[in-house]
Amino acid sequence: MPPLDGIRIVDLTRVLAGPFCTMMLGDMGAEVIKIEEPEHGDEVRGWAPFIDGWSSYFLGVNRNKKSVALDLKAPEGVSALRALVRDADVLVENFKPGSLEQLGFGYEAVSAINPTLVYCSISGYGQNGPLAGLSGYDAVIQGESGLMDVTGQPDGPPTRVGIAITDYLAGLYASQGILLALIERRRSGLGQHVDIALFDSLMSALTLPAGLWFATGESPRRMGNDHPSIAPYETLSARDGFIIIGAGNPRLWTQVCAALGIDHLIEDPRFLTNDDRLRNREALKAELHAVLQQRNLDELIACLRDHGVPCGRVRTVAEALEDPQLQAREMVIAIPHAALGSIRALGNPIKLSRTPYSIREAPPGLGEHTESVLKMLWTSAKDR
């Protein structure tokens, strides 16, 4: 039996952070009822690229959900949502703070209907503080958090990370917060409000840059692919592409030298300690570049791995998706889909030995489950 079997989630989220959170919980057995407005639904349904009219963006984060189309500005929609909330274990929403209160579904109102409900809010800046009323978007928060200021080349502009990292972090924290609240509910019998901010989530991942500032009073600077505390721990150029070498301790540095046939550098006074290597980083790069340019990536990686050195090539996303390791770990999966036949998607990285995740529902069409869910509500109310 899946670990979250029997848990019902009312999902009032759209776009990415919330849908990613509820998909992860759905993978683990929760029943996720995705509430969408009837005309267009989740706005990412309209985002390119498309597969036969289906947004690949939507398909990527909405499996294991039932879509129910409700107009929350109409009395019948409000009544249906209130009935769903009454029997649910979790409600997840990512409306702008204050918006659901206006519709009668803020935390206080909902907890009065169902005191055992775990109510999770995902927003840009949280439910309190001077920025609480602002909408949250990944690119904006990457800039406001300082992440962009430490990303990119030293002589280039601030750079956004290539994925919506803020949304994924917030989605993961939200799922963790929900699980913690469900565990606590076993003791108290009560739900609670889980308040997740994209800004908080991203700031929590800036431990190293924040630590540098706390320690030195100097704001970290962009360093490209260099590491501020370790060398060599960076991207280097081989004859036919780029390689990443991670010599995170003195032992690994000696193993790099042995693998590349540059043992003389071990006793070189410029590179004796990690601090020495940091001070002489450019000279170190020049020494390594002279050796790496003489060899191909396949040869280099094989040799370095034989010596126990963490390393890898810089690959395209397409190349990474073809890695046999992902196939072995079931991280690229095929999901049967009524309209598309089958879709490829990324699997769930949480591997449980006895109760693994499962794919029970393909990403739904807009309102696909409205009739069945409303019928279930009607039957449940009749049986009371």
C-alpha cells in the first residue's frame, strides 16, 4: 500500500511550485483533486511547447491528479469546494495572499469547516512581512535573493539559473511541511497552517554565500564555475569538450595528480594546501589545462575515475536523459495517456523499498473528473 494511501488533497494550485508539490504527494498514493477554473484551467495548459495540443509543461507536473472544473465565483462552485474541504486531509493553494479570504476559503474559514485539515499556502514572500502582498515569480526572486549576483562569469552580468529552481525548492519544502503537519496531527488531532514562501525557500539554499558574508562582511562575487572554497573544483577544458573535476580534499588532489601524471605538482609550493591552490588558482588552471588539452574526455574520465576522482563531462540535457544510470533508476518513465498514447516524463527520485511510488493517473484533461468527483460528493452527503 502506498505510504499516503487514504490521504485526500484538494489542490488549488497552478503553474509550478504547487503542482510539483502535489504531484510528489500524489506519486506516494495521495488522492489529489486539482481544482481548475472552467474556461482555461491551470494557465500552463496554454504554455508551449505542445504535444498534439497538450502543454509539455503541464504534462510534466500534473500526473496522479483528478481535474475538477469549478467556478468559485458561482454558488454551486463554492458549495462543491466547501464539501470537498469538509472531507479532505490537506488543502494546498498558491493564490496571492488575501485572495482566498475574499472567496471565503482563507485558513480561518476553512479550519472552522474542518479543524483537522492541513492547509498549505505557497506564495512569493509568505503570509506576513512587508512584501507579503506581492506576487512571486521565480526569475524575480532569483534576482532579489542574491542568487543571480553570484551566478555567471566575473566579468559578465548577473545570470538566472537555467531552471525555475525557486519553484522546485518551494514545492519540496511544501511537501515536507505537509507531511510534518500530518504526522503532528496524529498526536493533536488538529490541522495547522503550513506557510511556504518562495523567497524563504531560495534564501535557505544560499547557505554558503550567506556564510561567507557572515564571516567576512564582504558580499560574495560571481566566480563563473570556480568554487569559492575549493580548488580544483571547477569546469576545465579537454581536447573535445568540458570536464568537471571535484578535488574536495587533499587526498583527492593527490589522486588527480596521479591520474594525470603530474605528481610533481603535489610538492609544488604553490599548490601544497587547498589555501595555496586557491591563492594560485590561475596558475593551477594553466597547469591542468596543458595536460587536459592533450587527451579526450572519454580517456580522461576513465582514468580519473579509476583513481577515485569525482569527475564528469558537461553534457546537454538530451545527453543526460540518455544516461543508462537514469534507466536503471527508473528516472525516465513512460506514462500511458488516453489522448497521446504514451508520454515520457521524469520519475520520482524518492525510492522506497517496500512502498514505492506509482503512476495511477495520467495528467488529466481540463475538468476530466468533474462529474465523477461531484457524484462522489453527492453520494457521500446522502450517506451522512
